[in-house]
Amino acid sequence: MKEKSFERKNELIEAALDEFTQKSYENASLNKIIKNAGISKGTFYYHFQDKQALYLFILKTAGGSQVEFINKQMEEQDLKGKDIFEELKLQFQISGEFAAAQPKYYRLITMFLKEKENKINKDLKDTFEGSTDLWLDELTKKAMKNGDFNNRFSNDFLKKIMRYLFLNYFEIFNKEEDYELEKMLENAKNFVDFLKYGFGR
Amino acid sequence: MKEKSFERKNELIEAALDEFTQKSYENASLNKIIKNAGISKGTFYYHFQDKQALYLFILKTAGGSQVEFINKQMEEQDLKGKDIFEELKLQFQISGEFAAAQPKYYRLITMFLKEKENKINKDLKDTFEGSTDLWLDELTKKAMKNGDFNNRFSNDFLKKIMRYLFLNYFEIFNKEEDYELEKMLENAKNFVDFLKYGFGR
DNA sequence: AAATTATTATACCATATGGTCTAGACCAGC
DNA sequence: GCTGGTCTAGACCATATGGTATAATAATTT
């Protein structure tokens, strides 16, 4: 009951990952996933209730993997004495490393966050976005308290820019060259410097 | 041949605009457009060859309207003595005014530029993007010559950031409040200031 | 009034979608 | 050997898609 079942499920998930990282949730074809997984329709509906259940499953898997990865990396870091820009730089670098390690997971998550016409579980999206917002909120609050920011811009404006750039950072640098680790670190450094001169004191 | 035909076509275009600004090209339903336009299927295929022809038609209409609007506004401006940041601010403001004046046209164009899974005329997309690139190239070249930029960043980096932010600017500010003209102008000012401190000398 | 142009309603097509159901087969552990 | 979990293939469903065809009918121009 274990091995074969495990195989089938893994193939299913792989195929689902492929499809859902190429098309939006709605445009992704469950039939194609099943075909590419090399399983029969019955098997699919034996394991999952429907298309959405499959999607939510791999999305949660990806999300969990990301959280775990980032937390692990962040634990090793000493943030004391670092201002928001250095912390951001770290965050970009770690996110980059996750993207390099789990490109499909990363892609799935970013695609999910960008979904506009989603009939998908809105709660989950709120959770994802909420945790990012929370983190950003905390980060900017601390930065303001520490006087990391200049006072040219309103909090609202700052947060909007930060939020967008953080969620879309990797879209800016998506040329092949940008996927080399060296270039990644350089881009992260430059980018945060750019933010620093724009936002910093 | 005039009045009734004109009416029908206008209703069609209105309905198409509604649908294509809410769903992606592929997800937009031609049947719904036809139904909402209150015309029969025959009438549609009498006026347009197929779904794509309709889409390209309203897309070109929107594009033309935008170019005309921007050119007209830019003609009234005196750019002499203005650095790249003031020029950019102007550009953002004018784009914002267009977005406020023709929200559906604006939305259609940005959605088109963001389409990833497009089976749509690739040439047209290249044209749209190409003209933006050209303009940006020219702008940054001039700015470098005039010494508007600091020398913290490479040209490559500068262009990448500029290009991305310009193409996606309005995604950052897409809350309802941000669609008010006043807020738009304020956002444009703040945003360019932010760029200026980040890039400027 | 005649001819042309627009428009209608309807039926139809092939294809694809997500999802259900069934009858049987495979394969494990008891 | 039997049982229960797993898997298969295929038929089937309602629904929707973009697109075609037809025959009758309005509306407009000549």
C-alpha cells in the first residue's frame, strides 16, 4: 500500500507542478496533468477531491517549504546592529537562494500571489499576503523607530513601494545571467543600495 | 448602412472592452461578449473575422488613443532644462491622466503587456514593448550625457530597473484611491523623487 | 420598387473542460 | 485464499468554448 501509491502521488505532484507553473490555475488543465502523470482519472480522484484540492495541496507544500527554508537560513544570521537595508539585502539573497533551490515552488508561489481572476480559496491568499504584510509592517515599523528612513515619504507610500518591490523583485532580474549566484548577490546589493539612497536617511 | 450598424458595433466594442479588461484574452468569453452586446452571433462574424480580430481591433484603438493623448500633452510641454527625473515625472503624470480619462483603454493595454501565456500576435507585443525600450534608451542616454545619474550603478542595472518600474509602475498603485487624479499626481511625484534619490546625482 | 447591406434566430460542429461511475484487475497483509 | 486498498480503462455527463451554416427578415441605398 505504500510504495506504488507513493510513486503515483509523486508523479501526480510533479506533473501538477509543471502545469501550474506554466498556466494560471484556471487555465491549467487537470486532464493534461493526469495524462502527463501517466495515471488514470480514477487514481486522481482517489487521491484528491478535485482540481482545487490538488492545487491547494501543492501550494501549501511549496509555501511550507519556503517558510522552512527562510526560517532556517535566518536563524543562522545575526541581525543585531543591522539596519533595515542590510536586513532586506539578506532577505533578498535568501529568497534568491530558495528560488534557485526550488524554482518550481518559487514560481508557483509568485504566480499564486499574482493571480487576479482567482476563484481559489481567498483565505489562503490572504494568509500568504498577510504574512508578507505582517513581516513588512514589522520591518518598516522597526526601521522608522530606528530612524533608518528619511522623512521625505509617507508611511503609506513607503510600504506600498516596499511591498511591491519585495513581491516582484525577481521579475526585474530574470535574465539568464541573473540566475548565477554571483550576479544574484550583486543584484541584491545594488538593488538594496538603490532603495537605501531612495528611502534612507 | 450607417446608424444601426454603428450602434451595433459600438455596443459590441463596449462589451468587448468590459470582458477583455476583466479576463485575460484566453479566458475572455466571446459568447459572453456577444450576449452582453445584445447582438446575434451572425452579426459578430459579419463584422469581425474571429475573436482575435476583435481583440486586436480594440487593442489598436486603445493604443492609438494612448499615443495620441500622450503626444498631444507632451507637445504642450517645454522640456528644455529639465533633467530626466522631471521628464519622467511628466510622463508618469500624463500616463496617469490618460488612465483616468480612458480607464478601460489603459487597463486593456497594461493587461496586454503583462500577458504571458499569449497566443496573440507577438509582433504587436514587440511593437508595443519596442517603442517603450526605444524611448527609455534615448532617455537614459541623454540623462547619462547630461550627468543626471550618479555613478553608483552600472548602465545595465539602471536600465533594467527603469524599464521594469516604468512598465509596471501602475501596478504598484492600483488601489481604488490611487485611481483618483489627485492621488495619481501625488504618487507620480513621490515615485520619481524616490527614483531621483536612488539614481540621481 | 429593387437591390444591397445588416441582422436575426437557430441549429450545428469539434473540441475541451472538470467531474462521475463502473467493472475489473493488481497487489499487499492477514 | 480472502479481503481491502490501490489502480486501470473507458464510457459517460453537463457545460462551455470558438466557429460555421442557413434561411428568413429587417433596414438602407440606389
